[in-house]
Amino acid sequence: MKILLSLVGAQPLPNLIPIYHLKPDLAMLIYTNETVKKANNTVDLLKSKNIETEIVSTNSYDIPMITQQIEESISKLKEGNEIYFNVTGGTKPMSFAASQVARKHNFPVVYLESEAGKSKLYTYDWKDFEFHLVQETSIPPYITLEDWLDVHLGLGNWSIEQAKEPFEQAVIAILEKNNIEILSAISSLSGQLELDVIYRNGNHFGIIEIKHGKKGTKIEGTRQLNTTGLQLGIYSNKILIITEKPGKSQLALADASNVKIISINFDGSTIDEESEAKILNTIKR
């Protein structure tokens, strides 16, 4: 039996992507009081995919306690099973404790690189009690937009409607015409989150807020993207598409919040080719 032990942190994708890629018979999640919601969302999603799961609670920073609890969690599974440790998530003390246990039992360790548009999985064995890189794998797209929403908001805790505003419809038409995978007019069932468009580019995701006219010059759109980005993962691309020239305060907030602003031409029904190229170039970077 293949077992993958993962450390739950604030970002669920560094655990979810390796689980989908390595296809373990058992996904074991080590979580803390601060990440219990992320752990439960991940478990619910994995169970919906018929992946067996087990969760273990631990402390965020007490290395001896974390080490002991990981040891106890695998004590009955060590013999005859193929066990991997994913040390991408969790706190640094959790990662350190997990690495100690992996080294003691000679379990392979994996780490996911998911920044700067990359999805690479590094696999390490142990040689003279030191990490030894044995494989570097580029990860194909696994996570759907529905998976992304489920793991962040909770399984099925969101709904989709049709975009009603002409400017939103025009932007969506461009994305669909160019085969960009999107969902639009999304709301969380709690009513606390509304998204104009989300998109997927490989294993990476983005949020688009679309504002027409003077609404686009106000800072609310940038603030909304920043707040939404915190809920849907810090590595989410955040794009604000507007029809007016952004102001200085808006640009300053966007720069501080890592929000890209695109000002485009819209005549009330269509978007010109130059503006279309701006949108596509920003999304595909």
C-alpha cells in the first residue's frame, strides 16, 4: 500500500497536487488547530474522489510533540508499505519534525515547487542521513476549477450563475473564444464571497474582477481582489479589468496587493483586438 503523509498549512494545493499525482492508497494529513478547516475541506474533497484519508492533529511549533505524534500515526503502517512524506506545507517546525521521522525510517520525501508559474515535484531519498535528490518531475494539470473552489470554500459551498453585465459578458466571450478554462458569476453559499471570473492555467489559478465605467476607478475592486486572494490562496493571480484609466491611489494599492490592472477599450458591445491581446497576455504569463 502506498501512503502519503502531508502537512496541512494555509495553502491546500501543495498537498492536493502531490496526492493527485502520486495516487496514494491512503492520504494522511497532519493538521493543527489553525488549519483544521483546510484539513476538513481537503478530506471532504478527497473522499468525493474515493481517496482514503486519515487526519492527525498536532501542535504547530513543538517539535518533540510533532515528532512523537507523527511516529505514533505511522507506527502500525511502517511494515510492508511504501510511505512518502510531503514536507511542502505546514509550519517550519512541522516540516523539520517530519523530515526527522522520514530520515529515521528512510522514507522518501517530496517537495512541491508551485511559485512563479511552476509545478515541479522533487523527490528525495536518504544517503548517509542526508537528502539526496533522485527525481524532479514537472506536474501536469490535475486540479480543476471545481476542485480549487471546493478545497478553499468547502465541498459544494458555492454556486454559479450567468454573468448579466454586457462588459462582463464581453470579457468572458474573449476568454471562452481563446479556450481559457473559466467559471463565472460565482458566489459562496455564505454570501460572503462573489467572483466575476476565475480561470485555470495548468495547476495555477487566477481571479478576475471586471468593472465598467467609473466603478473601475475606485479602489473597492482592488480591495475585493486582495481579500478574495487571501481566501483562495496567496499564489492566485489577481486581475482587475476596467474601462477607465486607473488613478494613482488605485495603482499604489494594486502594486502593494500584487493585483494587475488592465485598462481596455469597450464600445458597449465589443472589445477591440489590442485590448483582447492585453487580457490574454496577462492571463498566459
